[in-house]
Amino acid sequence: MVKTYVVTSGKGGVGKTTISATLGAALAAKGDKVCLIDADIGLKNLDLILGLENRVVHTILDVVNGKVTALESLVRHKQMKNLFLLAASQIATKEMLSPDDMRRIVAELYPKFDFIIIDSPAGIERGFRNAVAAAEGALVVTTPELPAITDADRVIGLLENAGMAEDDIRLIINRFKPNMVKRGDMLTKDDIQENLAIELLGIVPDSEDVIVATNTGNPITLNGNQEHAIAQVFSNIALRLKGEMISLEKDLVYGGPRGFREFFRRIFGRN
Amino acid sequence: MMFFGLFRRKKRAHSRKEAKDRLDSIVTGRRRSVPVQEVIPAELLKSSETDVVTQIKGYVAQRFKVKEENVKVQFEEHNGYVVIITNVVFH
């Protein structure tokens, strides 16, 4: 079973880091020992989303420079004791790390973890190649918009050309808005999947709660949030990664914003 | 009349169809799988780099009737691939 995944997209701002953190927390909530690696050197955010920014002592650059081992550099999550972070450096650049460095780091961590999730930077240059180098599989994140989908298509092509098996490249659609799809104003999951032609691993509906979770540094899948609809979606994705057959329709149970504001917007909304 | 106009929803075409058509035209055929035999190992290039440069310079110089020193051949790595870039200086 594939256990080292790179979370990538090509386009920036589609939610790679949030998905890396939330999915990592979802896997950890199921009892797996998970290591998250922030490969977005110079523009690191994974520690912020996990609420660990004040606990980082060593970064991936310290490992590359031989100051500490990869295992010594890990930060354990304050609530989930089986969730770890290898933080990126804010002051370094992507050129200070090579694909071989990443392979060496992952090789050290590999026997100690059930899953290793590498958060890739946007783009398809050096940072992307570093992040992909040691991954056995890829989770390609896109939003249902043309620029994100076409960039995802480019990234899938690069991953395949780099030798990654097609079955190990899987798609996550983020910020999906079922209400817009119903109105005929958003591409459907089938439209996207048909064009990208890879397995769809999950559909994450758009949710303000994810922003709130980021504000507080507590991924929505952390303890206490398990019953939340979005947490359920990530739980489904985690189970699918572990090989379970969970229907994709279960991700769409959460239909987006409801209530008075949405009700009045639909009646009085002028297009 | 103005009051009722507030509640009237203007009909417009749904954008999903247009997005789908545009996506189809952009993505279709863009990502093709590269058969393994098309990918040449990088080591093969390294071992014959000088020879490749000499041959390209010779061909381009002859083809465009320019001096060989005006033909520049560079090897650059882009997205994991080595690209051979040839610059010809025309007067």
C-alpha cells in the first residue's frame, strides 16, 4: 500500500496545505501514525494551520545541513500524539534543498510512520520536484475552476512522465459548491473527472468552518470536531486512502450554506 | 413598477456549459502519455554531450551559412527534462 503521498496542484491557493493538515489529522484520528512534511520552503504555512508555529525548533534545512536527524526535527502535535510535523524553513529558498535530500529524509522517516504526507509548493519548478521526488503517490488538489483544473492536468502529466503509476495519482476536488452545480453555474464532479481522467478520491465542499479552523490552528478533523460534516468528508477520504470503499456521494451530503441568509439571497438575488 | 423590479430575477445562460466546453478544448489531447521508448536516459546525453554540440553546430552553420562560433548550443533542465537550446546569431 502506498504510504508516502505528495499533495500538489500546480496552481496556488487551491487548498493544498489545508488539505494536507486536515487529512493528516483525519488519518491520525483513525490511529495511524502520520508525518506531515512541509516542502513549501520560504512560504511555509503547515505549522500555522496545525497551530504549531511556536513549537518549531528545527526545520527541514537543519536536517539537510546535518545539524539534526529527520526524526529529531519532528514536532509532535499538541493534541494528537500520533501526528508529527517536519517544518519548512522561512528564510531558506527551494534551491537549498534537492530531490536527493528529500529522498534521504523520507527514507529515514518511512519505517517509523504509517503515512507520510508531503505538502508541495505551488508551481512545477524546483520546489515541486523536491516534493515529488520521494513520493510513492500523489493527491492532486483542484477547485472546480478552469485555471485550477488545467494546471492540475499539467501536473498530472508531469507526475506520469516522472514515472508515477496512474493508479497512484488521485484527485481531490476542493471548495465544491453543490448549490452552484444545481444552478448550472459550476462544473460537476463528473465534468472534472472526465477531463483529468484519474481516480477521484474525495470532494470537499466549500465551508466557512475550514477558515475558522485555520484561524484557530485546529484542523477541523481534530478531536471534538468528528461529527462536523466537513470532518466526515475528510474521514471518508482517509478511509479511501486506507483502501476502504466509501461512496463519493457521501462527500456531497454537506450541501453548503443554508438558512435565512441563503434563503433570502436566492429569492432576492439579482444576477 | 420599480418596487417589483427589485424582486425580478434576470434570466441568464448558465455558465457550466461554457466552462465545460472551454475545459474540453483546453485539456483534450494536451496531456498525452509518453511511451517509455521516447524517454532517453540522461546518462546517454551526458556521455555524448560534446559530440551532440559539435554535430548541431556543424549542421546549423552549414544550413544557415554562418560561422560555427555564432551558433550557441546549451543544455538546460526544465521540469525534469533536458532541453537542447540552439541560438543562431543572424546579422
